[in-house]
Amino acid sequence: MVMGADSNLRVLDAGVVRPSNLHLPPRSLPLTFFDVKWLRPPPVQRLYLYRLHHHQDTTHLISDLKVSLSKALTLCYPLAGHVRLTPGAPNSNRYELFYQPGDGVSFTVAEYDTDIDDLAQDDPVQVAKLAPLVPPLPKGRAVLAVQATVLSGGQGLALGVTVHHTACDGASSTHFMDTWAAACAGADMPPTPVIDRTLIADPRGLYDIYCKGLPSDDEIEFMSSSVSSIPDDQLLATFTLPQELLHGVKNMLADEAAKQGAPSPRCSSLLAAFSLMWSCYCRAKEEQNQTKTTYFLFSVDHRARLKPPVPDRYLGNCLGPAIAAARHDEIAATGKGGLLVAFMALSDALQEEVGESSQDRWDGCVERVKEAVKSGVLSVADSPRFRVYNLDFGFGKPVKVDVVSVAKTSAISVEEARNHGGGIEVGISLPTSSMESFQRCFADAMQELAGL
């Protein structure tokens, strides 16, 4: 038994789970231009919290998780591998996702002296309490790590999953998690993933463009930040936007557009949620330069938009950035005006990314993202379409899902609301003082919407 980075965490076992098919040959998947731009950012760390009953044997549950993970890795074998420079490649920037027999996924088993109810809540929780439950990636550029932690009294199980974005995007990692859960629960398996990076053509040479400015190979490492590097006052909170509230946002946008003589906006629930959160974020932020440009970045899945289209089950990355931009003071304006400015910027960014000529601008997307990050950007992790609250390994659905890594990436997480049909759940991480300010701005927005 080894004490973890947090004194409440006890590591019981640290092993490796390998694909159940021991006869898989060595295989290499070249990184595409969609993949290589993720070499620098930190990995995505998701935490699934499950409530357990007294009669459930946690030793048996964890054994089942390991056996089923082994089966899932046979179907999604690249996730058991690691990223490396392609041996013998004429260009020194050619990377690949490489698997060979014997490779596997780090699987940590631990105990944590914290009650599940202290973690599975919407109110702000110290990130330092959540971080020990999501594993770091091992050295050597592994792309996946898992940790199963039994919570206080055996009444909860925390499943932490860390995935490096270079290996796959959220749609692919969700497909992998669904495959693993189905194998564990004995349910019908999802369709087999499509593992073929040659489906992504690169006639414009985007790979080389995206590689410019990357650190040298020996400087690229996939390690996560340690628990000790997270400030004690860094919090993670969840804000639930029920369907009725999102309808209120849409009505508010329509009223303000009519007032300004503009056409009634076509607003999805997701853009309504983005508009509200961006507006509240800017209101809460103490910005000295009120006229500076602020940015909001969200991803667009291009599987169905490429020519020819890429299968939905494609295992890899296939995302393009939609980058909304507007003046800080205009979005931070109270009332309906700021909300409409945010929505119009988001709508324009979406139309630009899904339009016919969107791919003609991809050669400049890395520089545009860098500009946004330098100036100040709020970005988005995950999507309500991933249905993370349906992830059932045979012992029930999660009572709470958090993307813990947003604490390090200035992002918000967006999921389907677990208790509100058609609603959206947003996670945001801020220091204590900023979180209090954001909560006040969010409460003010709720009052405005209630007055409609």
C-alpha cells in the first residue's frame, strides 16, 4: 500500500492492462494534421462518479473493469500504444501512434477517504480534492491511463480516465468508453471503430504548417500536472441550464434582435448555453482593458463534412476550431445587449467553420488559436451529444461526471444535464474570488430570465 500525492489517497495496486488478444501484430498509425496540433496541450482528464450499494463487492467490480478493459483495448488497440517519431522518416517531424505486443494501459487501484456526496455536487469543490482521482499519463508518451478509486465506506467508485488528445477526439474516446462499458455490463457492443488514418487526406500540406513552432522532440512529454501544482483555492463548479431556461435565453435573444431591427436569430440550445456562459464569464472577469477583443473557442466535428466523408466510428481526431471574437465590454454589458453580442459572434464563428470555404482557412487556424489564447480565450471541452451520463458498466449510471482538466486549460465542460431532459450542464473552474463573482453574475442572469 502506497500513500498517494494526497494524504487521503492510498494506492493499492498499480498495474498494466493489455489487450486480450495477445496476437495483435505491431501496428503504426501516422498522425494526421488533425492529430499533430494536439501534441503540446495537456491531456483530457474525466472523472466518473458512481454510487454503490452496500452489497456490491468492489474487488469484484474492479476485476470486471480490468477484464472488460482488456477486451475493449483489443478493438481500440491504438489507445494501448504510445506516440513516437516515425523511425526512418525523411522529415524529422513525422509522428505516429505505435502499438506493439506487450503494450498496455496503466491501471491504478486506490482508496480515498472522502464521501461520494462531498464530490458529486454542483456547488464549488476544491480541484485539489478531485485531482488525485484522475491518473497522470506514464512516461513515454502513453495516451491512456485509468484509475479506479473506492470512496469512503465503499459507497462510491470514482473512475478516472486520462486521454491524450493526440490519440483521439471526444467522439472517439466516448466510443471507446461505450465499448468498455458494454463489455463490462454484458450489453450489446457498439460498432467496431474504424482505425485508418489514411482516410484523412492532406493535399494542402497542413501537417507541416501545424508542426511549425512545436518544441523539439525531447521536449514533448504527455505528463499531467501534479496535484501539488494545483492551488488550494482553485474550484470546480457545475451550472445546470434546464431546457426551460435555454428557451428563455432564445426568447431574450429574439426580443433584443427585434428591438434592434435585426432578423430573429436561429439559436440552438447549445449556442444559447454558450452565449449565456460567455456573457457571465466576461461580466465576472476583472478586465482592465475593457475594449480588448475576447475570444470563445469551440470545436466542430468534420467527419461528415470532409470530401469524402469519414465514418462516424473513425478513431482519431477530426475537429476544426470555431473561434468567436468580440469586444469584452460589449459582451460584458448587462441586460439583453451583451447576450446578443455573444450569440452573434458565436453564430458567425459556427457558420464560418461549417461553410463551404471553411477548409480553405485551416492553414491559418493554429495562428488564430494562438492569437486567441494570448489575448484571452474561453474554450469548450466535451459535448452534450456524448451522453456521458449513460455510461453504465453494470453497476448503474454515474451520478456526476467532471472534466477535471478544465482547471488547467481555461475551458468549460459541456454535457447533457443529468436530471433535466433536454438541458445542458456546464462545468467551470475558477479561483475562489472569481468563482464568487461568476456565481453572482449567473444569479443575476437567472433573475433577468425569470422576469421574461
